[in-house]
Amino acid sequence: MSEEKEALKRLLKRERKARKDSEKILEEKSLELYQANQELKALYSSLENRYQKIVEQANDIIYRGNESGHCIFVNTVSEKILGFKKEEILGKHFTDLVIAEDQEEVINFYLKQRADKKENTYKEFRVHNKAGEIVWLGQNVSLIIENGEILGVSGVARDITKQKQAEIALKRSEEKYKRVIANMQLGLLEVDPDGLVVKAYERFCEMTGYSEKELMGKDPSTILTDPLSKELIDGKHELREKGLSDVYEVKCKRKDGQTIWLMISGAPRYDSSGNYVGSIGIHMDVTEQKKLMHQLESAKAMAEESSKAKEDFLAHMSHEIRTPLNAVIGMTHLLEDTEISEEQEDYLTTIKYSSEQLLHMVSDILDISKIESGELEFHHTPLNLKELLEGQVASYAIKAQKKNLEVRLDWKADFDQIVEADQKYLNQIFANLLSNAEKFTDKGSIVVGVELVSENEKTVSLAFHVKDSGIGMTTEQCSRIFESFQQADYNTSVRYGGTGLGLSIAKHLVELMGGNIQVKSELNKGTTFTLLIPFYKSAEHANQLKDKKLAHDISLCGMSVLVAEDNPVNQKFIKKLLEKFKVSYTLAEDGKQCLEKSRIQKFDILLLDINMPEINGYEATKIIRETKNPNQNSPIIALTASALLNDREKAFSVGMNEHLTKPFSPVQLKQILGKYHQAAETLTLDFDEEYLEDLYQGDQEFEIEMLTVFLKNGPEDFENLKNSVKKQNWEQAYQLSHKMKPTFKMVGLSQLEDKMGKMEWMSENKRDELATFFEKNKKPFEQAFEKVKSRLKTISSML
Amino acid sequence: MKGIVFTEFLEMVEDKFGLLTLDKVVEENKLASGGAYTAVGTYDHAEMVLLVTNLSKEVNVPVGDLLEVYGKHFFDVLLQSYPSFFQGVKSAFQFLSSIENHIHVEVLKLYPDAELPSFDISQVDDKTLKMVYHSERKLAAFAKGLIEGCIAYFKEDIQVEMKALKEDHSVVEFRLHKK
């Protein structure tokens, strides 16, 4: 037992030691824990300091509220922003500071946040500071929620007073401008990015008759405009989105159905952050202006119409006057060639002079109307200026002889080349100036002086002076003389006659030629007109031009011409002229006859009057050009009494080659005939297959027979003709050519039929020129026999 | 080695072999700790080896058997002290598989200086679990006792085979066969 006691004692000792050991361990552990705790506390407090500092140094009020929203913490910034000390705010509800007007809204806002348990919200509202002034706050509020229960709130409130004031100021200034615009009777309308109305100002409502309520949220283009304008306006939205503004006009319908025109100045709208929020339109009622503009437009159209009517009238009048005048002048020319008494000759001279004067006046009036309507056209040909002026001066010299006036040309220019110019109008300029000078000068001289101003490879500028020693003019009179229908004064027209168009036409023509005209005058001493005109130099030389003229004179004879003219007087005039030129002609009384004759015979040239009964000249030309006939390619000349550009264009468009205005001079007709006669002589020798097909109807045996007969007699007859021309046996020449003429047509060579016809005519009427003509044309006949031979061979081989 | 291993061992010796045997086992050698152990203390594991060797001599039972019995006993101690380790665990395999990644992790939270063995654990098939023991303490028999205790707790019929992979028994393989 004592052994056990001892063992127990030892056990107890061990247990006591173990207890003490464990107590010691626990003490050490607790010390360790204490120290660890101390360290943690130090760490926490340093962190807290750091956060505190951040909170205190912030620019915004940072606060915490308890579950009911009463403040339990707030940083010192509140004092800076609101003037309240920390202690004054703690325990208060933040809504206590909100100004009365905002209070209900703010409380409801935050009640809703709590009800919805929305974690974060932002709200702007006004509070009173300690001094009672209003401060705008922008506040972020976060709910502190744990296990679905709201434990409190934390808030950050920023002072946004300055931004708000700026915003309000901006809005006020906007409103101010809008009011200004409204006072200016301009209607404002604001739409959102979809084009729907967000604000319609009073004046806009007045303009359209709709109330703002009726317009709100609607697309104004659908209400106010038709589909076409809507498209236009929709396009404008795209512009606004791109930040572009513009002004346009739209036709609108008021609520009461009345149509109005609005001028709209549209621009994009942006909010304070620069986001696009739609557009604003400033509307101006331009209905009255539109009406006025419409009236102006119709007035303009009317004016244009009446101007056109005037032009038509002039053209018509010129036609109506020229036709009988043509007859009068033509008949006068013919009468001169008959046997008449001296007394009759005197009357004739007066008739001729008066009708020429009348024609001149009509031409002047037509010219000025052509110039004014811009229809005048220049036709440049190579011409010798010196010769032209010599001719002009000579003709006035004769006229002035009666007054004992000297008229001369003083060519001082070291220049004798050919220039390109419109002969007709250049003549007209000098004729007008010279006749003017001659009219107002009773004694002394009229001198046309010419000086070279400048010259280069291609162009030359010449100064022309037309100087007279006549009655002269005052400076005031000088200033008016170039105006249409103006003369120096009323007495002048009474005393000297004239239309007062000559100088105006001259000035216009000179200017159209690229030059200018000036006048210097001294009363009772004389007048000098100075013209400066630039010309292009011609490639032709003076000698070449002369040769050409001579050639024209010779080659006319033997031509065949078809004349289609219904007016008997004109017929007579042309007939006489053609006889004078020794040109053979066929006459057609109207368009129908013209077509018939042109189908039978080939002519060198066709002269067609435009105004013919049944078929007019244009229609006849069209038919000749479009159907198979010997004259399909023959030159056709239009004869008209109208010189208007339109008529010329129409003539060319239907296929006419040239245009001759009646009354034309013998020289004009001769020039045209000469031009085409030369062209005709270069024709190639071809069988008229179509004619042959018509003639033989595909019967080749018949054709062979005809060709054989032609070759049996033709060459022999031609040889005999040659001899008879040589021996000047005109009778035989006539018989042979008369016999041979139709045979050429039978073998399809109608060109040669014409030529042979000419020889037939010449052997009777123009015997002295027949030999030359024969020599010139014998080659194609000789070729023709060879051609027919080979044709005969070809057809025979096919059978 | 944690004090609890010593205090529980001595309690078991006193319970199973009586006060005098305990006195002899403790007083046989001069121990650095003087044989006074507290669960919260930490002691040299060589003292444990000495205590077990002494007991073996005294009661004439091999050291291995003694350690295995103690292991079984210690499992019960753990079961009572740390019931949370066993919450939701349904089988011995499930518990043993979680030793390394769960139990030992929790032990180290309480006793950061504890020196724990490590186990490589792999499930060979549905019925076989392989556990490879690594420890310089060479107390595989103690581990076997703990495993047996665990099997007994889950009332499963599992046979435990033990095979030393190193002669000094620092690496030992346990193969658990479910029947």
C-alpha cells in the first residue's frame, strides 16, 4: 500500500508540475495574444487616420446617417460649404436643410430609394446655408444594407451652385433670344432627334393655326406639309444629325387649309454636355414674298413672250415687205432692159431709188432686231480690205459729185494682205458711216483714213477714220448718236431723214467684230468716226483671190438649174437672171411640180422657195433627200424672204445646202451658182443601178441589146460631134447632141445626159463657149464608152 | 510531439495497467520532462519511444502492439474532442482520404508547431485504398491503430495490410481491403 502511496505522491507531483507548466504556457500565450492585439490596434488606428484624413480633405460633404437618416458622422467640409459646424449637423436629418420648395420632392425621392432598396442614387436639390443663402447640392446616396435590412445611409454631397448658376444663366439667355426672335415675328419650333415636336412657340402656333398642345410629340412635316415637302424635311434631319444648319423654303398648309410658304432656318440643338438633342427651326412666313415673286416671274415670262412676239412680228413684217419689194426692184431691173421713153426712165429711177431706200430701212430694222436678240451670225471669207474700201469710197464719190464733195481713201497702212472677215457686215459698217457723212456734209471732203495699229503672225489691228467737214455735233449730241432711233436732234431727222439706226448698227457690228468705235465732233466743223477693228489674216494671197473670182465668171455657163417658185414676179426675175448667166433652167410652179421634175432629170443645183403652196420648200427638200431620185445628192438652195437665224437653221436641218435671202442681187445668185457648179464638175462616173433595174426589170438580154446599140453608135456620134464643134458646124452639133442625150440615160449614166444636154443648149445659145466646154468635158464621155464596154462583157459572161 | 499524445498515453496506461505500472514506466528513466505532461505543451518524441519501450518491458507486450492499441484509443479521444471532423462523413475511406487535405490542415491551425506524418493516398479500386505513411518518427503502428479505430467507428469490415517500404519503417504502406 505504501508503494501505491508513493506512486500516487509521485503522480501528484507530476500532475502539479504539469499544471504549472501549462499555466506558464497559457501565460506566455496570453501575453503573445495581448501583443498581437496591440499591434493590430496600432495598425487599425493608423489606417483610420489615413481614411479620416481623406474624408476631411475631400471637397465634398461626406456623411453617414443612421437607419432613420439622421446624421451620425459628417466631415468638416460641411462647414466650408454650408457654414454649419460638424456639431450643428450631427443628429439632424439632412432634409432639414433642404429649402421649402424642394423639400417634398426630395423626401419623396429618398423614400422611394428606401422602398425600392435601390443601392445608389443621385439627386440635385437646393439647401439653405447658415447665412440663409441657397446652395445647390448634387448628392450621391448609398444605402447600407445588411441581410436585407437597411442599417443606414452614406452620402456624398457636392456643391454644384456655380454650374447650376451657369446653366440657369444660359437658359435665361436662350429664352431671351427666343423671346427676341418671337418678337421679330419669327416662329420657333424645337423637335427631338426623331423630328417630333418638343416645344412650339407662340408665334409658330399663330403662323400655322395649330396650338402647342396639338403639335406636341407630333411630326410637324406630316401635319403641315404634303409628301413631297416631307421628303425634303426628312433630309434635313440627317443634316442636323451631322451638325449642319441651312435655310430652305417649304409650302405648308395651315390648320384652316390656307396655303402658306415658310422660310425655315434650321439648326441642330445640343444639351449642356454637348449631346445632340434634336433641332430648332426659325420660321418666317414668306407667303407674300412668294406671291410677289410669282407675279414677277409671270411678268418676266410675259415680257419675254412679248419680246418674242416683237421678234416674230419683225421677221414676218420683213418677209411681207421684202416679197413685194423684191418684185418691185426685180421688175425695175427688167424694165430698164426694155425700150422705154426718157420720161419713163426717170420714173423708173425714182421707183428704183425709193424701193431701194425702203429695202434699206427694212434691212436696218431687221438687223438691229437681230443684233439685239443675239441672232446675228458672221460668215468670214477671205477678202481684200483695200479693195472693199475703194469700192465703198468710189460709190459714195459718185453720189457726192452732185454736191461737189471730195470723197477719197487715204490708205496709210503698210498692209495689203487678205483678211478673214464678213464682207456683208463690213460693207454695211462703212456704208452706214459714209452715207451718214455724206448726208451731213455739204462742202469740203470726206476722207477714209486707214492706219496699221498692230500686227503679228496671225492677226492685224487696223484703225479706220471716217472724217467729214460737215455740220458737226455738240458733245451732248455726240453722246446719243449711237443709241437706236436717235439722231443728233429732232430737227435732224426732219431735215435729213433716216431712221437713226445706221450708227447704232455700225457700233454694234464693230463691237461684235471685237473692235470699238468712237466719235469726235465739233459743231459746224465736222465729225470724225474712229474705228479700231482686229482681223485674222487669211491664208490666201491677193492674187489667188483674183483668180478665183475670174474662174467664177467663166464656169457658170451650161449649168442646169431647177427653180421652184410660185410667185410669178419672182419667177420672172430669176428666169431673166439665169438667162443672163446663160444657165439652162427648168421651172416648177409649186412644191408638187418641183418633186415631179426632180424625179425625171438630174440638175446641177435646185433653187427652192420656202413658202410654196401644197408642199413647202422644207418638205420638198426632205422628200428629195430621203427618196431615190437623180437629185438626192444635188445641192439645194433655200430662197426665203426671212433672214432669221432660225429659218437658216431649219433649212440646214432638212438638208438644204445654202440659204439666199430675197431680194437677192444678181451677184449673190451668181456667186452661189458658181460655188456649186464647180462642185458639180468633180462628180464621179457611176451607173445608176436603181434606174437601170427600173428600166430593164431584170431583163438582162434587153439590157445587153441596149448596151450593144449604145456602143455601136455612141463612139462614132461622139467623134462626129467633136469634129462639128471643131468646124463650128452648130447645126450638126445640135443634132448630134440632141440625138445622143437620151442614150446616156438608157445605159444608166444620167450625169452625162446632163452634160450632153448642156452642149445641146450651148450649140444653140452659147456657141462661142461650146468648144471650151467640149474640151473640158470630153474625157468622161470617152471613159463612159470604156465603162459600158466592160459592163456589157460582165453581163454577157453571166448569161 | 504534442502533449496530448503523452497525456492520453499515460491515462491509458493507468486505466489498463494500474497506477504502479504507470509509476514504473514513468520513473524508470530520467526524463527531461520529469514525466509531467500537459496537453498544451510540446515534448521530444524520443520520450514517447522511451515510455512505450518501458511499458513493453513491464507488461511483456511488443512495442508495435502497444502502439497499435494506443492508436485505437487515441482515435476515440479525437472523436470526442473534435466531433466537427466527422460531420457529414459517411465511410472510413471517405474519412481516411481526407486526412492529408482536411484533418492535418485543421490540426495545424490549432497547433502550428505540430509535427505530423504525411500520407500518399490513392483509391486503387472501389474496395481498395492505399495509404503510404512517411515519418521520421517511425510510428506506423500508432497510425495503424488510428486506422483500425476509424474502421471500427464506421462499423465496416475492412482488412488492413501493413508493409514496410523502408527497413527503418520510416515509409510504410497500408492496404485497406473492403470485404
